[in-house]
Amino acid sequence: MTQAAVPAQIGEILTLIREHGPNPWNYLPERELTAHLAGIGRGRTQALVALADDEIVAVVTFEPSDAFHRYQPAGREIAWQGHVGEAVVHRGHRGHGLGSRLLAQAVERMRAMGLREIYIERHEDNEGSAGMMRKAGFEVIDVYDDPRRRVAGSGRTSVSRWLAGD
């Protein structure tokens, strides 16, 4: 079952991300992660969660952003964009398309907010995340050196965009 997250679930979401998000590819600094999730309580950040036996087994967080203006199509450089912050699936529930389905639902929610371009980032070498993003309709638009956030593998960040058709 999938539902919109509510502030009372922030602690459970944080636990899921802390326990099932860390890997050599993910950048999960505690301060930024906590602030991002606190946005659920303020209405800035939204999240979709998947439940199994009344426990959260997957989450996708998202919000309006202006951080990706350099990737915006001509004429839309100052338009708000959507940004997917976190996409984490419990290890015991991976490989069944749950992350892709949640990500696609998050895209639909952001489209309903009027956002036409939606961005997500990952470590260039994170093939699991790459597949999830492709299945949800995202296309890679940039890859750049990012030694501050990417300490393993290539050390590069891949930026993908979902773009609404006219």
C-alpha cells in the first residue's frame, strides 16, 4: 500500500533511510537529511511511503526547487523545478519495482503541482538507482566530478531529468 507521508512518520522514515540507504554510492549527511525530512512537518518536503504489514518499507521524498536552473530548457531557466531528494527501499523489498513505482507516483504529484521538469541525482556508479530512475522515465543529462559527496568509485554525480511533454 502506498500513501502520502505524514509528520508522525518522520522518525520511521529516518530509520528506514539510515538502515537501508547507506552504501558506497549514497551521500546521506545526518544534518542535511534531518533538515530535509523535517520539511515534511513544515509542508515544504513531501514524501510517499510504501507499507508492508504496517511498516514503511520504501520512501521517496520530493519538493519544489530552484537548484537546477542551469539544466532548464530555454525560456524556463527561472521556473520552479521538482527535486527528488531520497529514494530508499528496504533491502528485503528490493528488485520488485517498488522504488520505480513510488518514483513515478512522486512525478505525478509534482506534475499536479505544476512542475514540468523534475531532477534527481545519484552516484554515477549506482546502477540500482540508475535502473529505478530509467523505469520512472528519467534521462541522464549531466555527469560531473563531485569529490565532496562521492568518495567511492568514479567520484562523479549523475543528474537525471524527467521532462513533461507539451
